[in-house]
Amino acid sequence: MKPVTLVGIVLIVLGVLALAYQGITYTTREKIVDLGPLKASVDKQKTIPLPPILGAVGLAAGVVLLVVGNKRG
């Protein structure tokens, strides 16, 4: 498989995932109290938003790379 075609497929998959999920959520653990043997922490969820235009651009770029890769070979 040609590298251009492979990159196109990866961009299409990433574009579809970005459109479907529209954000990446992760959890961090933060210490609240740390007094000798007494320790307390809290888990907080944070989200990195992915704008829909990012997914659309990735999807379109992947399609273009697939077309260009197939015309060359």
C-alpha cells in the first residue's frame, strides 16, 4: 500500500472519530488534603473540545489523498 493512501485512510478515520466524539475527555487526580497520614484527593474530568470543522477538514483531506494516491498508481 502506498504511503499517500495509508495517510489518507488514517485521516478519514480520525476525521470520522472527531466528528463522532467532538471532544477528548480525561480524568486527573488532584490532592486536596495531605497532612501526614491523612490524605484526600478528588478525581476531576476535563474535556478538550474538538470543533466539527476539524473533523470535516481531516475527512476531506483524507478523501483527497485517497484520490491522488489512486490516480498516481
